[in-house]
Amino acid sequence: MKKFIVLLGAVWAMTSLSAQTSQRVNNLREVVIWGGRPMKDIGVQKTTFDSIALKENIALSMADILTFNSSVFVKSYGRATLSTVAFRGTSPSHTQVTWNGMRINNPMLGMTDFSTIPSYFIDQASLLHGTSSVNETGGGLGGLVKLGTLPEVAEGVNMQYVQGIGSFKTFDEFARFTYGSEHWHVSTRVVYSSSPNDYKYINHDKKINIYDEDKNIIGQYHPTERNKSGAYKDFHALQEVYYNTKKGNRFGLNLWYINSNRELPLLTTDYGDEHGFENRQREQTLRSALSWDPRVD
């Protein structure tokens, strides 16, 4: 499908001198811009994220990126906690998520925790709304979140390391090593985030009664408590290797390893003994994708 845009314009310049005014008009010729798109994209409702939005803040997760740059509904309970995405009128289990063409939805719950996807690992992202997602995968009644990485890296050897330090002993560390040559493109990315998430706060959801000698309530106050069940340690490693034959073929290998250990915070209205039980979520996942692109120049 071809389309063109005609731009017409005129430049007006006015120069005012002390006693006289001159006017000049320059007519610009039209500019024709031609563009094409594949047949499969005709009639598709698609939202593509700018690369600047993905790299605006290195410490953000994909849940934050979707919250700030899209119209989908993101339900999040805070950092390092469950974050789900739902398109209009559907539930999170109706949202399909792919990474380099591989579905990464939870096989049991059918949804995806976007807080476990660092934006540091994503080079391109787009949304396919509603039935537009059937071109990529099935089961996306609400839509599809399409994530991917790019094989192109700078020539030679390059290294990057970024560290962030926050309140309550919160550490974020990002590292990347790349190597690029005529045939080989190699990239290694590592993300490690940790925090004991241990702090004092005034619990306004609880009230402690003050009694007199006759057991009559003479006052109330909100107790000062310590949050001790919200610690997390997330480790992500992404290894990518691409080989370009320079004869129209490119082979790629992608490996994504996740090791997550998160505690689930107690409710603010919980009166039980926090040492009597433990709420913890552990995850170890290895995703691998082998690709062959026969259309590379």
C-alpha cells in the first residue's frame, strides 16, 4: 500500500525600517513523501513505543513504561510486587506477551508479571490491540504486548556499568558488555536489584486502645511498626549472540535467566506474629530463543 503527503507552504518575511515597510513572499514547491507498509499491517491497531521512552529511566520496569506511555490499565502494588496489564474491557489473563517471538505468559495463571521485566533488556516494544494480535499469536482477546531486542551493537568492545543507591539500603546495578564485528554481534546484560525494605512507619490502619484501671477505654493511638516482610532480590542476565553470514542469512541465540526471591509484605491490619509464618515468592526461569533471519542484507 502506497501513500503520499503533499506539503505546501509559503514563507513570509517582513522588514520594518524607520519610514517604510517592505514585504517579500517566497513560494515553496511541494514536497512528496512516499511510504509503504506490509500487507499484514493494513487494518491493524498498533501502538509503537519510541526507543527514548524505553531508555528514559534505566531503573524502570516494563510496568512503569506501560503506565507512563500507553493507554492500557496497569495494576501495580509497588516496586518488586505483582504488576499486571489489561487492555480495555479485559482481564490480565487475556493479555498475551511475547519476547523475541516467544510467549512468556505464566503457564498456570495465564498472566505476566511486568515488574520482572527490566526495561534495560528491551530495545523495542509495541502494543497490538484486540484482534490485531492474531497476526503474532493466539489467545490475546485483549491484545498483545510485543517485546524484543535488537542484534545491532557498536563496533569493537564496549562496556557499561550503572549503579543506583536509594533509601533503606536499596541498590540497583546495571552492566552491559558488547562486542561487534563484521560477522559477530555479542551482547551480555546483567541487572541486579535488592533491598531489605525495612523501615518504620505509623500504621494508620490500626488503633491501640488505652485502658484505665477499670478496663475503660480512655484513649487510642496509631502504633509505630516496622515493615519486615518486603525484602527482594532480583537477578537478571541476558546473553545474545548473532552471526551474520553477509550472504543474506543471520543466526541468533538469546538466553534470558531470572533468579528472583521476594517476600510478600503483611497486611497493615494483620495482628498475627510475623515470625510464625513466611510469605515468599521464589522464581528461577531460563528462556531461550534460536532464530534464523534469511532476509538480512
